[in-house]
Amino acid sequence: GAVVSQHPSWVICKSGTSVKIECRSLDFQATTMFWYRQFPKQSLMLMATSNEGSKATYEQGVEKDKFLINHASLTLSTLTVTSAHPEDSSFYICSARSGTTNEKLFFGSGTQLSVL
Amino acid sequence: SQKIEQNSEALNIQEGKTATLTCNYTNYSPAYLQWYRQDPGRGPVFLLLIRENEKEKRKERLKVTFDTTLKQSLFHITASQPADSATYLCALPSGGSQGNLIFGKGTKLSVKP
């Protein structure tokens, strides 16, 4: 099956710093990638949809200037949490489809962000 | 907007028994419904997809049913094993143009030896 690689797996940072998370599709091209956030015992919440070569589409309530998304190629999307605060601490997961007609999502392994 | 309810936060069963998890949704009927497995600290892994015109689908020890009248899907694991212990998520298409999914909170299954 298709593989989505996400790095880093975990990161601890100081409040006010920025953190970049990478999401790569290893054996397929992903024109669209999705970024989710998950708090403990909660469902995955879609933050934004990343489209190759164009601006990301953000869900209501998600600050686009705080969560910067760059989808520069068909195999790479990045999420940068800018000026991180403790309330940004969460589990961030990216996902992609291996084709436009394939309904199932392939997920990265997730990134646990802890902001001190 | 579509809402998903997985009404059991946790389910504990004995090894060898059949685990049955429930997913209910409100509002419009989706074209398909998916089930994913998520282990602690990991991303979800796709298990099964069932379409609105399918009543039942099987994959090895897994069985999914889809009742569009009741707006409900049941997920069964037969002959359960401790290795089946994980959180199982129900997911539906959001209805948006980008094709993203919305997820339930999941049911944490624990299979005791």
C-alpha cells in the first residue's frame, strides 16, 4: 500500500518558537494532503487541506497565519506552527490519497508536539 | 453538518469472543463509510470501506455492515486476539469538494487473554 512518511515523530519546543512538520508521500504523488490535529481521547479534527501549487484551504477557526502550510511538490507538504504556545500542544497527523478516485486515506505516523 | 457518534468510548472483551463496535451518523446518508484502526501515538490505518449500496463487507476476521435506514454501521472482529487491542475509528466523507473525511471519537477495544 501507499506510504506516507511524517517527521519528526515528536518535538518539544519553547513557547514562542516555530516548529516545522514534514509529510511525504513515498511511493505515490499526492496533489492533495490533509492536516489533522488530535487531542487526547478526541476525534481527528481537520485543520486544513493542502493543495500542490496553490494556497491551502483552512477550516473554520484555524488561523492560517499561525499554521503555515506549504505544498511545494507532489510528494511533500509541510506544516509550520509559528510562535507556538502551550495550547498548541497536540498530536498532528497528515494524510493523503494515492489517487483522485481513491477514497481511502493513508496517514503519516503523526507528530506529538509539546510546547513548554 | 454531518455528525458521527461512536457511542462506546471503550469496550473490553475476552480473547476469542466477537467484538462489535457501533457507528451512528446524523443528517445526510454518505456514499460510503470507512473504518480505521489507530494505535497509541500512531496515525490511523485504513481497514475497510463499505458503500451505500452494500449491506455487508468482510475482510479476514473483520465484518462491516451498513444500514442506511438506521444510519448505522456495525464493525465486528471475530475470534478476537489481544493484538486487536486498539482504537477503532469510523469515518465518513465530509461532503466537501476536496474529499476529506470526518471521524468519530473512536472506540478503544481491549482484548484480554
